[in-house]
Amino acid sequence: MFRHSVELLSDSLADQHDTLPGHGVGSSTPGRFGEASSSVRVRGCGNRPTVPSRLLSNLPSSHRALTVGSRMIENPHDLMFKAVLGQPEHARGVLRGVLPPALVEALDWSTLTLQPGSFVDPAFRHQHTDLLYAATRRDGSDVLVYLLFEHQSAPPTDGRMAERMLGYKVAIWKHWRADHPKGKTLPMILPIVMYHGAQPWSEPRSFEALLDVPTALRPAVEPYLVRFTYLLLDLSSISEDELRENAMRTALAKLVMMCFKYARTRADFVQILRRWMDVAREVIRAPHGLEALAQVMRYILEVNEYVATEELQGLLERELGPEARDATMTAGQRLIEQGRQQGIEQGIQQGIEQGRQQGIEQGRQQGIEQGRQQGIEQGRQRAQELLLRFLRQRFGKEVDVRVEQRLAAATFEQIDAWSARVLSAATLADVFAD
């Protein structure tokens, strides 16, 4: 019943989008860094494995954000961002709405191509993820657009985003120069920060604002200073109407942007989604659109604990049909299974690492066994937490302290059985029926 712990949202989204006509990664146009864009090469940690056509499947550890033992698992915000905006057809409309209008008109958007690699500082991979796109101007020159996704609940407080952006731009230019050693010029890079926290963005956007330059000296030294401002897509300050109005965005991109905006809301998400049913219908009309919608709903269930699962499924069934409800139920069940397996894997990896540190075979064997036992318990606890969350979403105040105590005392096998019933049970008693 369990799925492998690395079978995350990335696999489902990558699978479905690979089968959508026109939803492949990149195009047949060669990548600007000397690689065909039909396969994405990921740079990091001195390792550049090829990831053919599947945008997110089997990403190397340099692209993941949450540590599990010696491995790292990418968080759901990153996965959704890359799965959708990592495809030119979905990114195109988003970028057109952010870039300066004159540049939008100057670009040949049919040449928009996803570029290889990540340039995020490893110290910030827990809060940032990035995509680099290249496009050709109508005069034949190249332009790079660097999209950095800030997925924290509040803006950073160190005031150094512009400084980090400068570092990323320099890293991109170095990479470009390595692939174009005879080039006499560098391409322009348009940096964009995309943010979906609850609080409005408050960081300085201008690099110049970070420089300690006395007012009296500014006229004399200004020509010699680094000056640039990054573009900002702050979803907290964009209305739903603005998200909808961009005609160049695909229906899936619009829906995902809305879900990013409300990823942490305590408001009634089902009521919000009700206003977006016309967009959801457009999503499912596309080939494999039902699977795409189910994964977007899975993202919301995973990141927003306030979403009422039963109400969400009821809305989907009424507005889109029973198939939409069934697909979402399957996604919800996978969340429970995924959490349990991640707990087991984490414990095993930690145990192996403890044994390795001892440096002897006995320690290795003890570490594996200890990790196995720890993993089972951690998996049970994680499954218990997820089951309690789903029970509360489905049955509300019926889930009292007695239910919590019953879950706390339950065996792994009992939680397994209850988890299999939680989304289909008509009553709370049905969940715990022997």
C-alpha cells in the first residue's frame, strides 16, 4: 500500500504534463547554454545528470529543500512551481504580465526555452527555488529571464534580496560565458521575484538602496556603482480579477497562481474556489486535465490545514462531476501514505547515519536496526497526525480528546486500516468500525 518515499507530487505532475499535447518541457529549439531544451540538465554539487523530458522526476539532491537523512526532499511549493511554470506554455503568460511592456513586444515568445540548472545559494534552498528562461529578441539577440520563487509565509527580514539577486546574475553570466567563450557581449538578465506570503513584500528592490553612499558624494561616484532593480510579482497584493484578466495565461497557470495566493489562507478556500469553477472547467477540458486538477487540489490539501476536505470534494462533485471528487479522494489518500512512508524512510536514514559515524560493522548493523524501529514509530506518528487532520476536516467537533487518545494508542496496522476508510466513511464510527 505504501509508495516509495521519493514518489512525491513531482512524479504525478511530471507524468500528467508529459502526456499533454504541447505540455512538454521546452521546445525543439536548442538551449542557450548549448543543450537541447527537450531535456533539462540540473546543475549543482558538481553533478549534472540529465533529466530527459520529465521536468521533476528524479531531481538530484541539489534541487530539493527538506532533508531526510542524507537525502533531501523538495517541498510542495517548489514542486508545483516547477511543474507548471517550468513549462514554457504556462510560464509565457505569467512572464508577459510582469516584464516591461516594451520588452514583451520586442521578444519572440515562440523561442522561450527553459534553461538548465539552479543558481540559488544552498543556504537559501529551504526558502527559494528558481527557473531560468531564455528568449530571442526580434532583432536576434538573446534575453534571459530569471524567476526566483520566494515561498516563505513572510518576506525575508535581512534586506538583502537585491544582493542575492546580483550574485545569481553573476553566476548565470559565468555559466553563459563558459558556453560562449568567444562572445563579446553578455545577455541582459531580467530578475523577477515571485512571492506568495501572507504579508506584503517589504524588501528593498533596488541594489543601490543597499549601498552606503553619502549624499554629498553620490553625484561623483554614481557612474561607478552597480545599479539594478528586480521585478516583483507579489501575489499577496494582486486581486483575483488581476490573476484572471491576463488572457495570455493558460487556465492551469491561472488556477495555480490563485492557489499560490491562498496557500496559507484561513478563509474558506472552498468558497474561494467556487468563484474559480469556470477556470477549473477549462482545466479539465484539456487532455488529462482531470489529473492536473486533482494534483492542484492535492497541493492545497497538503499546504493548507484549514481546507475542509469534505466540502472541497462536495464542491468538485457538484460543479465538475463525480470523477473530480474521486480523483481528489485518491490524492488525499496518497498524502496519508506519503507521510507514513517518509517517516519510516527518515528514521532508517538517521539510523544508518548513526551507525556510519561509529565506523564499525556492529555500529552499522545496530544503526540499521535502530533506524528501522525509529522509522516505524516515526511513520506511525506521522500517519497519526495526518489521519487526525483529515478526521477533523471531515467530522469537525466530533473529533474530541477521546479520538485523539485512541489514535495515540493505536498500532501501525490500525492506523493503516482507518486511513483507508477516512475519505469514504459516512460517519466517524464507520472509520473505526472493526
